[in-house]
Amino acid sequence: MPIEDFADFIASRVPKGKVAELGIGFQFKVALRLKELGFRVLAVDWNEKAVEAAKEAGIEAIRDDLFNPRLELYEDAVALYSVRPTPEIVEPILDLGKKLGFPVFILPLAGDTMPRTMRLVNYRGLAIYVKDI
């Protein structure tokens, strides 16, 4: 169950287009796999070093604050996702998805609890949480 399977899951659920990875940090495997699958990926993080590292990896990246997001950055996306987000950004991610009317997919760190409003899906051994529109 490689982490790239999360990208395959997302690709099986939404049409090709722009997807935004929220809180990308320094882990690019899912974003790079989505690019291979024909998606346009926008990596978002508050940390400028993470944004620069994503750009160096060939991923479109921008700095944004999920607690006060610039909605125009996401308007043309088809979905939002996050890989192992810190617990404090889960609700802002869900709020952003609700405001924009986009599905949200979260692959949490083992042991992190997700809001009950999300549906758990087991995909190739990965515990993925989904918030449909």
C-alpha cells in the first residue's frame, strides 16, 4: 500500500483537472503521481520553504493560509486533498471544501481522528476519509 495509491484513489473519484494538495509540506509523492495521471496539481502550504521545495520538484505551488484562504486560488479546482495533515488544519480544509463545493479527501496519519462528518474508505489498505459535496 504505497502512499501513491492515494493519488490513484483520487483519480478514480474526480474528473481530470486541477486538484489542490493542502499542507503539502515536503512529501511530494502523491502530487507527482497525480501529475503522472494527467491532473494539474496546485500544492499549498504556509511554509515558504515547502512551497519552494515543491516548485523545485516540478509542482505548481503557492503559499496560502488555510485559516484565511484566498478562495480565488482554488476556484477552478475539482477537488481538495491532504496527506497526513496536522490536526489543527483538518477543519479549515473541510470548511474550504464546503465554501467551494468541492469534495475533500484526507489520508490521515495513523492514529489521528477525523471528524464524524467524513466517510471512511479502505482503498488498497489505506484508510482514506472522504467528504463529498
